[in-house]
Amino acid sequence: MSPGRARAGRTGGEPGAGGGSRTGGASRTGVGARRTGAGRRTGRAGRLAAGALALGAVAALLGGCGIRSTSVPVDAGAAPSRVPCVVPGGGETRAVPDSTTARVYLVCGSRVAPVQRLVRLPEKRPDFVGALLDELQDPPGTDEETAGFASAVPRDLRVTTGRAGDPENALRLSTAPDRLPEFALAQVVCSYADTGIADDDGAVVVGGPAGGEGETLRRYECDSSLRNDPEAAETAGTVV
């Protein structure tokens, strides 16, 4: 073999070896790239798993505090009443001598609502003011109770018309209004406001016993806020 061919052979061998080396290097680089992609996916999965564990830990802490986790917004408002607050048949009453019909407000769920009552006027006390209070103190009838009605007016509560110097049609209760249960005061205010005792604006003036605690007269309106939130009765009245 001539030296020129030998050199040519070596020269051809070297590129072959070099090309093989480059080909092998490219193969290893491809494997490295795949391994790098797999590493990224593994890292992402790890982060997701860590996040899930963190959420689980938070849920466990909330559960330990007596708070239930939820995936939907929670309505913090009052639960809707499931009672109908409507007397079957509309509560119609038949006329009876020495009596009159009136709308009496009773407690139903978280509010006060009217029912139709037959108010009797006893011979020994033919005053509508006291007779209406009697109706508020009487327990609900069967139909009223089934419809969800009740009364919070104390049995020992008494009412009289105002003393000399009081505004016309003012009412005096035996217990100061601010000492009555809020629902009871809402019942009293709304029941009398729905009669001729109310003034031209549909409000009633109510106070405690003359000369006693809570004698200050206050003007109350049976508006929607009082009917739907009887607890508002505590601050509803305005001083006369």
C-alpha cells in the first residue's frame, strides 16, 4: 500500500471516528433533553402534590376549630322560614253581637304577621283597647298554630288609655315598652296601628305606667322593618 493511500485511509478513518463521536454525542444530548423534560414534569407534579397537602392541612385545622370547609359561598343571613304564616281559608270570622273583627299581629317564624280575629267586647269592659290586648294574649287557635303562629305578649300585661296631658289616643302599658320582649312590643304596636287608635300616619303612641319607670311616651310605626325584624322594636320608637 502506498503512503498516499495510507494517509488517505487514516484521514478517512478519523472523520469516521469523529462523525461517530458526534453522532453518539447527539444521541446522549437527546436523552438528556428527555430527562430534563421529565424532570420538569416531576417538579410540577411535586408542587401540585405539595399544594394539595397544604390545602388538606388547612381543612384539617378548620375542622379542628369547628368550621366546616365548603366549596360554595355560605349565606350568613337568616335561614328562610318554612312555616306558611297563612291561616287556611284566610281566617274568616262570622259576625257576633257585641264584637268586631280586627287584624291581630302574631309571631310567625322570625317576623310578625296578621291574622283575622273576632274581638269580643265584654259588658263589664266595653273598651276595644283592652279587648284587643286580650286577643294578643290568647294562645293561637288550631289553624293558627298549624300555620306557625304564636304570641310573645305576657299574660300579665295591661293597657289603658293615656292620662291627662297625654296625646290623644296614647296608650299606657303596665310594663315599660323597652322592658317587653321585642316580639311582644312589635305585636302590640302593629295590632293597634291597624285600628282607629293610630294617628293619621298610622303610628301609635305608647308608654309605660304614668309616674313609673319607662313612662316616657314614644311614637311607633308598624313599618316593614319592624314587621320583618321585631328586634328593631328596641330602638324603633321616637320620643313624643
